[in-house]
Amino acid sequence: AQKVTQAQTEISVVEKEDVTLDCVYETRDTTYYLFWYKQPPSGELVFLIRRNSFDEQNEISGRYSWNFQKSTSSFNFTITASQVVDSAVYFCALSDPANTDKLIFGTGTRLQVFP
Amino acid sequence: DGGITQSPKYLFRKEGQNVTLSCEQNLNHDAMYWYRQDPGQGLRLIYYSQIVNDFQKGDIAEGYSVSREKKESFPLTVTSAQKNPTAFYLCASRPRDRVITEAFFGQGTRLTVV
């Protein structure tokens, strides 16, 4: 069965600390896509990154970086030098191989960054 | 500006009443989705539509209904058959001209049954 696990329910850090949000997935398919979304207090989900299963290169975008490891079925997200504006709920998601129109979401990790 | 508009932002409903949540997009996306979000449970798919006049049940469709008469619009009706309708509802859309693109989300509607 396809599944996304975000074991960290809530993380609290102080500004300027680095923080890593974990995402572990299960899928029977060899071709799939992984996503990260940010949900600020306003409620809208904001797309952060999409990664396909054939591209294991790590990606960096400003203070954000992603580590994709197929060997451990993980797609972890690191925020460097966290800021108060990073406070949000972060979701990891997996494309459903049986139905490419569906995304399977994890339960989310709430990140609180304190000044 | 292009985007997805959900209305209203907050909605209160009496038990036994049907209520319709609006979702409109001007992104020219073919696919549209409705998700339900409960605390600690992530997002669960209610219904989705890949083209006009067609839609499919998601994982938790019972007690909900949808229509897709226009490409831009995908309203969700929460019927009295939905036993626990209090939740945050998110609408999303995606183009279907590329493989597995990201979905764009609206700002959500928070429904409370009183």
C-alpha cells in the first residue's frame, strides 16, 4: 500500500537554528513523484518542491534543502537558519501510482520558530 | 491574478442541513479536487474531477456530492448524511497537460456544525 509517514507531529526551534523535517514513504511503484507543501496560518497550501523517483540529486533553494534517498525511502526537508516566518505546517505527499491524479499526504509536521 | 478562490472562508451549519462550498479557478486547469483536513490526520481526498461533467469518488466521499458543469467551477455539497462535517475543506486544481504536476490550493473553508 502507498503511505507517507511524517513521524514528527510538532517541532519547536529558536530562530536561526537549523531544522529537519522527516518524510518516509511506501510505494510499490518504481515511478512516482514526491512533494512538499507548506501550510501557513492562512490555510492555503503552498507548493515547495516536486521530485521524481529517477532524480536522486539533492536540491537547495535558498535556506531550504531536500535530501531524497531511495535506499531508505525518505525525502527529508531541512530549513537552515530558521525564521519566524517559517512557522507553519509542512506536508509531504506521494503521487498514487495507481492513479496519477491522486496525491497521498502525510499527517503533517507543525513547525514553530520562536524569536 | 490567477488562482483558486474558495468561499466562504467560514461557514456555520445547523445539523440536518445541506450546505454548498464554492471553488472557482481561473488557471484553466482541467483537474480539480476537494480535500478534507482534520487535526492530526493530514489531507484526505473527497472527490476529484479530471474533466467537465465527470468526477470520481475519493477516499471519503460518503455524505458529500459534487458537480462539474464548468471547467472553472467545482462546488462541494456537504449533505446531512455526513456524520461529522466539522472540518477544514481545501479545493485544489492541476493542469493535465504535463505528467504529475503540482496542485494549486485555495485558502480553504472552515465548516462548523452548530
